[in-house]
Amino acid sequence: MYKSLPYQSLSVDTFTYMNDEYVVIAQPFTGKCVFLEWDHVEMSFRNYDNITGTSTVVCKPIVIEKQLYVIVAQLFGGSHIYKRDIFANKFIKIQDIEVIKIRKPNDIETFRIEDNWYFVVADSSKAGCTTIYKWNGNGFYSHQSVHMWYRDTDVEYVEIANKPHLILSSSSQRPIIYQWNKKYNNFSKQAEIPDTEDVYAVKHFSNKEDVYLCLTRFIGDSRVIKWEGGAVITDIQRMPSRGSMVFQPLQIGDHKYAILGSDYSFTQVFHWDNEKGKFVKFQELNIQAPRSFTHVSIEKKHSFLFASSFKGSTQIYEHVIIDLSA
């Protein structure tokens, strides 16, 4: 382990801004979005700034035309959008997100289709509604509501065959695939992922031309499937899950990993084996109640893994390649 940060966290994201690498961490109990930057002299992460809220679950950065915006999702007190004012050197709240639709946000994804920027909020309240917002040059405004009253827990943006898709996971049905309709400029329901009950989250990775999905299940088996579009899937692999709320694929250099978190046992790290065409066990990590894993690359010289913890300390690991040829 490289470093331990003395606070609990839910989400971790990395972004590039003004040619530097940053990390933003959502702290649910203090209500803060904590921003870290890389110190090129001390060769370590240091505090950059923070946004203080009430019950922060996601801090999602998005850079549009060199301007940094942060979507701050909260369980109480409403969700908001901030921008970085480079002259005042601080974050300024510019917009509130409509509380009628976003009642209990659980996940946010940002994406770009052609020249337009969007973000989507997965809402896990029965009375809420997963909603897509579009940037109009001055702010983000509601573009489309999807999957109403299904308690969505996760949303994933995926491009397959050059077509944008959203995959919504919920507590009440199988993951739903939406495909972008270019004519109507919105997403329409395309298919369900078959035989995938009780999936908490879906994350994707690519290997050559193929797209794979990692399906997280709290009880039972988390799965890796190959997705060929629509409802066409091939079962690749199953991993026993015990209290898993995150199954995150990561690419570090030429290495592909998948990290299966657990609330009740060690977190399992898997490494992709090209010959076998599946993941193999690689390492165990001791993290209390992990919720997200994010890879941070610094000048292609240093690679770090940030691991959030809902019940313990947020942890940073350094990715080290050992040369055994000598």
C-alpha cells in the first residue's frame, strides 16, 4: 500500500485539468468533495481544494472547453453543479439539479455524443427518475428521463459498433440497455441482459474489438460476459460474490485487471489472461467495504489505484512492475 487517507469515501474519480492530474473523492459522512493534486516536487498527492455539502455520494468532474465543472450528488439537501473559477481560485455553485426527479442519486456518468456533452444520474428512489442532462453552453438542463420508478443503482455508458448505449442496473429487474437514436436525439430501450437477476452494477472493458461487461452481485456470483450488442451475450466467467458492491475493470498500461470488492472478506484482484481468454486470480487486498476503484496515471511514470472505503480509510496503492528476467 502506498498511502492511507484518514476518512471514509464512496466514489473516487480522476480527471485532467490545466495539464495536471487530479483526484476527487466523495466523503458521505462529512459531506465533502475532496480534491487532490499531484505534487511534482514532493512526488505525492496533496490537498487541492474541497466542496462542502451535506451527504455527498458522488462528485463527478467534467471539463468542457477547458472549464471544469463538478456535479455534486447528495442524498439530502439537493444536488448541485459547481464550476472552477480560475480568477477567484475556488469552486462556485452555478446550478441546482431538480429535486423532483433526482431524489436519491446513486451514480453519475458523463459522456459526449458528437459535439454535445451530457451527464446522467441514476436515481435509486422509487419516486425518483433516472435523468439525462445536456450542456447548452450556459448550463446543464434536463434532456430525457428514462426508467421511471425502478430504483436504479448504476448507469454505464458504453459504445459498441460506434453506437452510444446506456446500461441501467436496478434493484427490481434485469439490467436494461438503451441505444442512442440519432434521428430523435435521445435514448430508446433496446433490450434486457438475459439471465442476470439481482445485478447491482455493470461496468465494461474492451479487449481488441470485443466488449465485455462485469456484472456485480451482492450475493451469488458476479459475472464477466462478452457483449455483442442487443441481448446477444456469451458467459465468460463467474466469480463467487460475498457482499460485493463493486466489480471494476481497469486498464493499467498493457495490463487488464478486474477488482471484485467485498464487505465481508478480502477484495480479489484478477488479471486478464489473453491465452485463456478470462481473468485469473492475481492478488488480495484488505479494504473495508470498498465502493469504487480508480486508476490514476502520472506522466506515464507512476500508476496508482485509489480504493474508496465506506467503513474505513481510503487507500492508495502503487502499481509496480517487477522485472523477473534478471
